[in-house]
Amino acid sequence: MPAEWCAAKTLMSDKHRYHVAAGSFRVDTQKPMILEAYLGTCVGVALYDHLAGVGGLIHLLLPEPAIPDDSFQPEKYASTGFPPFVQALYAQGATAENLKACIAGGALVGPANDTDFELDIGGRTAERVMQLIKAEHIQVEMLETGGFFTCRLEMDLDTGNFLIEPAGSDKLADNVDMKVPEPREISRAIKDLQPIPQIALKIFRLMHSEDYNIKNISEEIRKDQVISARTLQLCNSVIFTRSQKIESLEHAIVMLGQHLLLKLVISASLDSFFSQIGTGYSLCKGGIYHHAVGTAVIAEKLATLTGQAEPSLAYTAGLLHDIGKVALDQFIHSGFPLFYRECHQGQKNFSEVEKQLLGTDHTEVGAELALNWSFPESLVEIIHFHHQPENATRHDALVHIVYLADLLMSRFHTGLEMERLGTESLASRLAVIGLSIAEFPKLIDQIPIKVLEASPELALIQA
């Protein structure tokens, strides 16, 4: 999935799967391919014309642009994305009278409260979609919107069949007993964890001290051939629209600037760290890393928007907020069915389920790791309190920014990991960084579309 969305093959089928990222659509003719989208608050619409052998799927974030301007991306929104999506189907030979529709998503996601019902972003998006479908006189064959769970919508381009199922349900087995690990077992897992590369730790400390020499850092990077190679690979991915290839770190500094280069080095370092994780928390291979980079990019955007934190620090904090999951993943993996059911039943928040089944949660373990590795105090606090930012004592604005970035990723880029963040106290949390509930849709507008695609590092060029 996130690393090879467009070409991956499943064990259940020999058909290619194409993941339609949020803020995009795909239209194609009949062929052995499955279009799919993971939907939380987002709404997905699949359309298929059996006579023409043409189908498509669109993945929408909002009912309409929150801040209309010349730079917005129309595929994000029902009002501006659905019309060109339908026209693309018509251009391939589909007709309104022969099209059948399947609509899913628009969920509240997680323990719901009054704020979720007040915002009702998914509900309003679904309502706008239904208006547009009705205006085109397209028949709705399947409709499952609302609820409290993320889901997967798929359409088989070969047969026109639709499927809607809970995200992660394909990993469920029969009832599995989950033994609560003893503290010594968790301590051993923390001790056995391969630490974050020293070059990344050095950059964290230097960036947070605002006293660093890029030449010295470049020399340190060159000592790690793996990190150097991965960094250059990311550099060339980020500037993929340019014809000139970056072949050295010095060239990268000239082409990209030192701040972007340092972010790419950190991303390359964390890629190897997160590769230790299995498929406990993650719903797909690479899901936790992808979520981390996406949260980092959005946190940086929010820091720039609000002026409440230094953007590069927000990026680093977003990238590291879930490191505790790497140590705990093995325990979640062994009892995933129970963990899944506990997260999707009742009104417990994510951390409460972790503590019930593990005796601790990823924020506490992450903070312990950060202390063991001598992270700057600000990063320790962010890692510890990103689920409950009001508990922060010294870096509250930065902690709130990471919380919001994490919330946006969990609501609008599902299918990566199993995490359900609540919106309790959202109004007061937004107020800390000078925003209101009414401005929440504007934050969704801040999500760079590249974050929602296969390689979130590509969004760095937009930040």
C-alpha cells in the first residue's frame, strides 16, 4: 500500500490495486484492476457504467473550499471535484442513465462528542455529494455513510462490483487472548530497540539549539553511507519536476537550501528506525512512517500559519510524536483482534485501550525513549503529551500544533494506522494557538495533497 499503491498485488487476488489518495480521482476503462480508498471523515464515490465498461473513484475531503482562491486544488472538494470527475467518465463513454454509484465514508471517527456533531464535516460532504449525484440523475446502488469507523471502499474495474468494509477488518482472526505484558517485557523491548541514528539525534539537538554549522553536519552525514544514499534519493524525489539530478550533499544544499536538506536527512534516518515496526499499530506496511512524515509536514504548515512555533521544530516534533509505537508494536501485533475490537467498541480513547491491554501507552514509552536518547526537553514533552496537549507545561503551543496535525492525519488520511483521536476540548485546544472551531475547516485546507499520496516527503517542497 503506501509505498507501492499503484502496483501492489494482494494475496487474495491477482488484480492490481490502485489507491485513490484523498483529494484525487481515477477514471479508467474495464481492466483487471481494483480502485480503492480508505475513508474516515472523507467521502468516497465510486461510479461504474457496465455497458460502457468505464468506472472511477473520487476521494473527497470537504464539501467546498474553506478559503476559495486561485491556488486551491479542486479535487479536494465535492463542489469543485465531483463535476470534472463525472465529465471524465462521460468522456470515456459513460452515460448518466447507465452509471451506478457507491458512496461511503463521512464518519465521525473515534469517541464522538458535541464538537464532532457541531462540525459534521463528513456529514456535510456526504450531503453535498448526494445533491450532485441527484442533479446528474445517477442511480445510487450502495450507500454507507456516517457512523464512527473508518472503512475501505473498493471497486473492481473488471466486474463493476463494489465493496465497503471496515478498515483493518481483513487482519481479524478468531478471538485471540492477549496477555498483558509485564513491565520487564516492555523494558526489554525498549532496550532491544535499534535507536535512531546518531546523525539524526545530533541534528535534532542542533536544530533545537539554533546553533549549527551546515558544513559540519554534511561531514557527519557522509559518514553514514546508508543515510547519505537515502537522503539523496529523497532529494531527487522532492525535485522530480526538475531535469537536473542531485548527486552530492553539497549540490543538495545549493538546490534545496539547508533547512529542507536537514528535514530530508531526518526523514531518511527515521525511515530506517520505523522499519523495525511490524503490523500491529500499522494497517499497512510503512503506515507508521508515512503517518509520521505526514504529521510532520502538516505541523510545519500549522506552525507557519499560526506563527505560534518555529516551523522546523514543529516538523521534527511531528516526525517523532509516535516513536513509542515502535517499541510496543510487537505486543499489539500478537493480540491485534482484541485490540481492534476494543478500539472500535464503546467510547474509550486510544490511550485508554493501550493502558488496558498493555499497562502503558505509546506516549509514556515514547517519552521514556526520548529521555534515554537525550532528546531536547521540548521533544520529550511533545512526545509525552501530544494526545493531551493541555498537560504540557513549557511548550504548550508546539504540543497543541502536533496534536492538531496528528488529528488531521487520523481523520483525513486513514488506512495507515489504527489510531482514533478524539476532539474533546478542541475549542480550548485551538484557542491556545489563536484559532477557533469555525476555522477548523481552514486547517484541513492546509493539508498538502502530496502528504496524502504514496511518498509524503514530496510535500516538503510545498511547505
